[in-house]
Amino acid sequence: MALSKSQMPDTAQHYLVCGTEDCEKNCQFYCNPCHLHLYEQCRDEHQKSSETKNHEVVSYRQRQHQLPVEQCKDHTTRNIDMLCEDCQIPVCSKCVIQDHQKHTLNDLETIYSKGFTLCLDEIYKIHQYFIPTSQDMQKVIMKDTKQIKATMDKIRTSMMAEAESLKCLVDTVLSDKIEQVNKMEVSLIEELQSQEKTYQDYISSLNDLVKEFQGYLSSTKLQNNALIFALSDRLKIQPIPKTTKPVPPVFTAGQYSKEDVTKLLGRVTVPDTKPENRKIKPMETSTTQLSLSSTVIKFREYTVPGVDRVLHISLDKSGTVWGSDDNGNLVQTDLQGNQLQKIQTSGGFGYHTVTQGRDLMNADIKNKVINRIKQDNTINEFIKTGDWKPLSIYSSRINGNILVGKIEDEEAKVTRYNRTGEEIQNIQRNNKGQGLYKYPHYITENINGDVCTSDLYKQAVVVVNKSGQHRFSYRGQRLGFSPCGICSDLLGHIIVSNCQFLSESIHLLDQDGQFLSLLLTSQQGVNCPRGMCVDDKNNLHVGQMFTNTVTVYKYLQ
């Protein structure tokens, strides 16, 4: 439920405060030369002053972003503040006098502010239109893929059925032809058997005749011996029977080819139709930009079952959340509070993250390793950190690098690894050789590549650029700043929780470390906020020390 300004506690700042001394009212305007936030009445006084009456004062959303301070390489006492259009290089005032007097010069801060605003606009478009629209197209393609697979399965089934039908027809014809051959065989065999019996009978009659003749030869009784009588009739031997040689059938192979069978089984063809272009939802033309809302709206809560408290949150692209406590319970849940899986770890604070490929990674401080947990729940040792204990971990949304906060005895550092686990950068000291960190227990990366670390023992948010150079440290607005959970949003804001007793709150900074507001305070029910993250709809998820309930807030409009 949104709070009206009259309901807001006086100690909470839900808006940008005026930069004028002793004025804590809502900032509505901005002085570009002074880089000062101004309330309406303070703006009027600012423009009346003889020193600032000619200053350009605009609405806060139209402000000119402050140029980062950078020394000239040739003139170290001067800062770069102009752009030479002829040479296309940034220069300082001494450079202009020496080498660029007749060149066209432009105010670098104006150019930077325009570029800064343009980048924010482009980032907003990418997150609000290009990525969601592309994701919608991916879903359509996935749906088309399923339909294509279903269609091809149906075609394969039809082909198999037609082939089976053809096989049955072939089997039937084959059976008929085999039966025909069998009948031919029986007829021919019967004929041959008949011829065989003819010769068998003939041989038998010859044997009988031989016996008869032998009887005549061996007989001693002449009166009975046939030899003394005419034997012309008896001695006549019957001729050998004549038989015919059977003519066997001849098999003539069918005249067919693979193409004939292909024709019998039908064809698979692609229709001669030009594919239609997929319809891409047009980007809405709107002059409104995403900006800070004047009120913070609480609109959802969900629990992380299986944990005592929510000290750290990692969001998955699929809409699920990983939450953890200090007892080593690491639980995945959906936004309705249904537990999906639970992993027992060695515990910690900001010790887990979800990669671009949706794998979970956790820093095991006890065994000094970084584990990768794939979506099939297989756990692999991804990185061994040697003597260094890994405290915090973050997977870059920019390039997939892995950022790990580590400690060893009295030393601390942040190490950058690439996607394959190869160490590519160590961030440990500033340009004076002083240690940047003491206990980097939460870590994140801003849209400009800055590495933002919440350091409990230094009681500061330590920010370095992507090259590892120290940019700034933020130590709160008053005594008692104990930074814990930290995250950033698509506008480059840095959001950090303060767990200091009696000062529990969530601080909002710009990407240059300037304090903008207290988003939430204990008066709004925030009790020792710890784990935090911003989802792809620009909502802030907040976990707390003494409950396993996560509260979701809207703070951008």
C-alpha cells in the first residue's frame, strides 16, 4: 500500500532531499552549474542571489549530469572539462591555450550529460522493450519448434503406417505366389514319382524274367525244359519305357526400382509458399522515462520456507528465488512461497549467485571452493580459491564474469574470474597501496561496470571501476552505518541496506556515490534488512534478519 506524504514519518526520506542547508524538503529542481538539488522556494532564493542568478536551473529530471573528475595527463593540476571538436579529444584549459586556441571547443559536461541521459534511455529501452520483446519471440519460436516436431512426428507415423500397409500387401502377394509355386512343385513331383514307379515296375519284371531264364538253364528234366520248345515268344524282352523330362518353371524378377517404391510410399514436400516474417511488437513511443517515484509502494510478500531468516537473495530468470540464512540453508522457492529445492551449505552472507546460464554458484568458505550447481542438480567444484576464503560472489550480467570477495588473515580482496573459471583480475589496494577491503561480505556490479562491495568491518560501500581503480567509498549519512545487502538497478542506482541497530534502513545512491534518499526505514516496518535484489521489472526484493518473509517494493515509475 502506498503512503501519502502526510503519512510518511519525518525521519524517513522517500524522495530526493533539497541540497540547501537545513532544508529537507522534496527536491524538484536542479542547478546545473552548482549540481545542487533544490526545493521550489530554495530555487527562487537561489535565482535571486547575485552570485547564482544567472545559473541554469531546470527540473530535476532534465538535470545535467555531473562530469566525473579526471585530471589532464599533460597538466596534472587541471581537470579535463572541454572537448576539442577538431581533434576529437578531451582537454583542459591549459591544453586549449597551448594547442587548441583556434579549434572548436564544446563543454564536456554538457556532452557527457547528454551521453549519460542517452545511455540511460537506451538501457531503459533495452530492458523495457528489446529484451522482453525478444523473449516473447523466443517463446513463439519455442512454440513453433514444438509444432514442427509434432508435425514431423505425425508425418513419420503416417509413413510408417503406409510402409506397414505396403509390407502387408507384399506379404499377401508373396504368400499367393509361394502357394502357386508349391502347387507347381507338387504336380511336378507327382509326375516324376509316377515315372520312377514305371521304371521300378519295369526293373522288377526284368528281374522276374532273369529268374525264369535261369530256371530253364538249371533244369535237368528235358520233358519239362522249355529250351527244347520254341521260345520266341518267351525270349522277347519288353522295351524300356519312355518318359519325358519335366520342364521346371522359371522365376522372372519383378521390374521395379527404389523410385517405384518411393512413389508407392508417397512423398514429403515443402509447400512452395514464401515464409511470413514474424510480427514484432512495435516499441511504444513515449516521452516518459523511468525515474524515482516519490513514494515507495509495498505490493507483494512471499516466504522462503526452510530458512530462519533471509540474509541473501539471488533471482533466477525463470521467476524463482534462492534465499539463504546463516545456518547454511540455501532454498529455492517460487514467488508464491513454494519450496522447489533445498541445499545444505557451509553458510555465509552474500555467498550465492545465479549465472546468465541459470546455474547456481555458491562460495564454500569452509572448503575454499566455488561450486557450480547445474539445473540437473549436479554439483561441481568450479574454482579452488587456495588459501583465500571466499565470502561473497556475483555473476556479471554484462559479460558473465564471476566476482568473488575473499579474505585471508588480515588481508581482503576481490577477484574476477572469466566464464571458464580462469582468474583474470585481483582488486586489493588503491593507488596509494592501501587495502581497499577488510570484510567484503556482499558484492554486486553496476551498469557501468563498477564493482560495488559492501564491507562490514570498514563500515563502508567500496566502489571501484572495472579496471580496479578506487572511485569512492560511502559511509552513510550519520554515525552507525553497517552495510549489508547490496544491489543496483538499470538506472545505475546503488541500493544498500544498513543493519545498524536503531538505524535500520535502505540507502539509495547514484552511480557516483551521491546519497539520494532513504528508500525504507524502520518506521515502515523494515527490521534489520539484509538480502536484497532488483528483478527485471524494477522491483526491489528485501529480506530481513528476523523473518523468512521477503517483501517486494516498487520505487521507480
